[in-house]
Amino acid sequence: MVKNVTKNMQIMHKFSNYKQPIGFTFSRSATKGPELAKQIKEFVREVKKAGLIVVAVICDQGSGNRNAIKCLLEESRAAWLKR
């Protein structure tokens, strides 16, 4: 088992330098935090369904971005507490 894990890690390392932005969104005005969090979750879900690995999500909307991250963290905490 350890041998397989090591081999898989070597394969992942070989391709780990390949990162490509794959999506952008634009809006007329600043997107509210809860809506932005919803969009981020939907986008990540679809990207993962396609078999890709999400390594980063970047947003430059200032306070809306901070609010979205806060919403996502609160949802994650609530989900872990339910478990």
C-alpha cells in the first residue's frame, strides 16, 4: 500500500506544475457575499465533476469576497458540527 501511495505522489508531483485558470465571472455591480459563496460552491462542484482538482479560488471584490469567505467558513463549521 505504501508503495502505491508513493507512486501516486510521484505521478501527482510530475503534473503539479500545470495550473490553468478555467473560469471567470463578471457582474454589473459588486456581488453580495452569500450570492458569491453560492456561485463559488456551484463552480467548484462542476469543476470537480469534470475531474479537475481545484487548487485555488481567487476573487477581487473586496468586502464581498471577505463576506463570501465568512459564509463558506460558517457553512463548513456547521457541517462539521453536525457530524
